[in-house]
Amino acid sequence: MEGLLLIDKPTGITSHKVVEIVRKHLNIKKVGHAGTLDPLATGLLVVMLGKTTKLSDILISQFKSYQTEVGLFIETDSGDITGKIIKREEKKIFKREEIQEIIDSFCDYIYWQTPPLYSAIKIKGKKLCEYARQGKTVEVPPRQVTIKKIELLEYIPEKNLISLRVECSKGTYIRSLVKDIAQRLNTIATVVKLKRVSSGNFHINQAIKLEEVSTNKIISNEELNEKYNYQIR
């Protein structure tokens, strides 16, 4: 069995757990995914089956788009609302134009982004999140990322919320991007909601719910080659 499954990942579980469920449900050993989603995050998870895992590097390297809801004036240790609150700031009202100007400064922007400590990146063979849970500090090397497009969808001052749509390169952490945007606004913020909308040629509208996993939902390698120009060599 080989091909792709496009899964609409629910919140509260890891991408690895989705892979486990697919592996068990379809009784197939070789299963992988093309880009991790945090447990908080929902949306498109591209799951590869069998020989299609050979496309891993190609699929992971594709640009991805997200919608995120940002909570202002609060900072957590994880960078999202599931973490421990470590700082609060007094509420202030921004002009929408002021936020828009900062958002625009990130459009078509290549910069060195520092990943959050709560992440799966490995330093000396150990995940950063493991250091974080042990209360250990470790130097996190920045990585170059590209923010291809970023759009301000909504600003709700009475709820201290900003909604954004972001299209970005492989390796971009939305939690870090939110932190960087907040810094330019001279405040703090954390991710409240996060949804992956697209990955390369695939869109959330094509995805199925995890409970709908079945063989007739698989995109075959022939279709991948013919329709999406992804060919296994």
C-alpha cells in the first residue's frame, strides 16, 4: 500500500500519534508525515504511505500556509496558550494601521528566526522540549526562514486578539513569528489557535477527518505524478 493521505489533524494530539493511528488502521508499517504540527494545532497533515515516504524531503520542503489567532499582552513558556504563563502586560489599544505596518514589514521577508525552546529540534541528540521540561537552558541556534506572505485578517481590541494568515518556508515556527511581531509592537503575545491551511499543492479542503481514514481516500502515486508532478524515483 502506498500513496498519500491528507488528514485534517484535530487539536490535542501529536503528528506522531496521527501516524500511529493511520499505521494501525491500515495495517501498514511504513508511514510518515511531511511536516510536524504542534498538539495545539489543527489542519492539514500530509501523511505518506509505503514507498511514497521517498518523497519526504520534497514534500517537507514545500511552502506552507497557516491561519493563527494571537493573544496579546500575555507570554507563555511554550509560545502558545497551552504553556505556563510567565509574563503579562497591561492592555493597550493599537491603531489597526500600526499593526498593519508591522505585519507588512514581514511580507516577502527572509530572516534568522530563533525556534522556541518547546520544539522537537535536537541539540546534542536531545529534543529542545526535553531540555525545557527539565528546566535547563540551552543555546538555540537561529535558522533562516522566509515569510512569503502575511496578512492581517482581524484585530479585535476588546478581546486582545489578532488573526493572521501566513505563507512561509520550511522550518518556520509560527510561535516564534508571533513573538517577533509582538516585539516590533513593543509588547508580548502568544499563539491561541493555529491551523495549517495548505502545504505545497495540497489544501485543507482536500483533507479528511482522522476517523475517515480508509484505502479509498489514498491519493495514489500515479495521481501524484500526473496531477501534482510528484514522482518517486
